[in-house]
Amino acid sequence: MKAATWRVVGRSIPGPMALAVWLLVTVPAPLVFFEWTHRWEENARVGAAVWWTVAAAPVLAATVAARRPGPRRAGRALVAAVVAVTLVSAVFVGTTMAVYRWVIPLTGSAPWRSVLVGSVLLAACGATVGHPLARGRERPDHPPARRGYVAGAIVAMVGALLGQATVQLGAEGSTESQDWVEYGAVGPYAASASHSGGLRLPAAGRYAVFAVGSAPRDPDCRVTGVDQVVVSATVVTIAPGDYGGDYASYAWVASFDVPVPGAYSLSCRTWDQQASYTVGEIPRIRGAVGALIHWPLIAVWLLGAIPGLLIIADTGWRRAERQSRTLM
């Protein structure tokens, strides 16, 4: 590939702000929208989520093509710009599709080939429309330093919050359906307001502790066996919910291991004395999001804040570049 072609493609790569908006529209937005518009026992469908990506592709291409510097009227320049912007948009679309295939594989199926082909065609149309919209003069592609830092800080904070929500909603939507089996519970929901509840665990292995309803998501739960060996339950960092039956909503808040089957007792200490917790099978969550719910919360926040941090870094780099040009 010629150097000139690489320059055309390089000028067509969206900046950090466009990346942040793209991630917002194609990943958190479908999950949050579904949570707002559907009943709690329903799961988000991957088919509905990926069509958000199809709708966003031409908007991205038109915006990038309109902001791309260079000659506007030459036919060769138009073709080069459309091809470059379409290729970059295809990379963005492919990345989002990979997220829904391997990171957050929601329930249902999607026409992946139709999504990719349709997105690329719409991106080409968007680039064709967006290219002539900009004026012939070159325009600055950087915000003032103060505005860039403020925008980056805001995007980083919003991204951190949305990152946590995306992991939670993505884990809920990526859970495989399973029969609800309860092995015991503690709290007023179980029987009486006692401090412990009985468990009858059928096999050795790992079990989940679920919060019933609005019970706190960070309990200090302990499981005691007949030999008085105490096993502490490990709290799930980002507790996915919407599990259970028709009468109550359950959230997976902790898990523990037992060496042998048999009778155990469960006790959970929390600030809410009326809270109830129950024990069942570990939810089977597909994709990498099943591991993300166990990450330290600070790591998930940093992951969501990456677009904002990139905006801050890009602003600092452009400011330093302008200062070096001034000194020359």
C-alpha cells in the first residue's frame, strides 16, 4: 500500500470522542434501553442489540467524512475518502460484533453476515453524503485544551459508571437458562427471623448465594458443616440479578465451595435485619462477562473510563504539539 493511501486512511480514523460516542451507542445504550422498556424476568436479545450498530454505522461514517480535511470536489478524493471511511467504519462494526459474540453473548441469535454487510453498505452511503458537507477549508480537529480536559473527565466518569452497569446487565442477558433449585435459605423469607438457616447440599462443589428482592448485595455469609468447619462465601463484585421465579427477584451476590455433600448451615450478617438470602446453583454466564463480574470494582471502572482517558491524553498531546510548533 502506498504512503499516500496510508495517509488517507490515517486521516479517516475517528478521534477519541467519536470512539466514546460509538461505544456508548452500540454497547451500553442497547442494554440500558432494554432494561428500561422490558419486564425484569425477560432477557436482552442479541439480535435487537446488534441492529443498534447497523443504525450507528452510517452516522459514524458521515460524521468522520464531514470532518476529514482535504480537497472536497475532486472525484478521486471523494472515492478515496469514501473507501477509507468505510474501511474504518467496518473495523468499528466488526469490533462491536466481536463484543456481542465473545464478551457479552446475549440470548438468541443474530444474522451476523447481514449485519456486517448492511453496516458496510450503510457506512459507504454515509461517507458519500458526509464528504461534501464540510467546507473546502481545513478545519481544526482538536478542541481547546481546557474544553478537551473537561470533556475527557466527564466522559471518564460517565464511562466508569456505564462500565459497571454494562457488565451487570450484560451478565444478566448472557446467563443460560437453568432450572431454579433452592437448597436452603436464611432470613424472614425462609421461615423465621433466625440468625441461620439449614442447607441440604447434594454434592461437593461450588454454590451461589442469592439476595432476595432488595436485600443488600454485600453480605458477610458463612457456611458451617457438621464438623464445625466454617467456609466464608466470596462476594461477587458486580452482582447480576433478575434470577429466580415468578414471586421474587434474586441477585447472585456470593459463592462458596463445600468439600462433601451433606447438611450445612448458612448465616449472613448485613445491616438489614430483614434481608433474606438463599442458596442455589451457580448461574452459567456465557462469554468473558462471566469473569468480569468478579474483577475488582476499580478495574471495571478503569475499563469504562478508557475513552475519557484517551480524550485527555489526546488533548495533552495536541497541546504539546501546538506549543512545539509555536516555539519553532
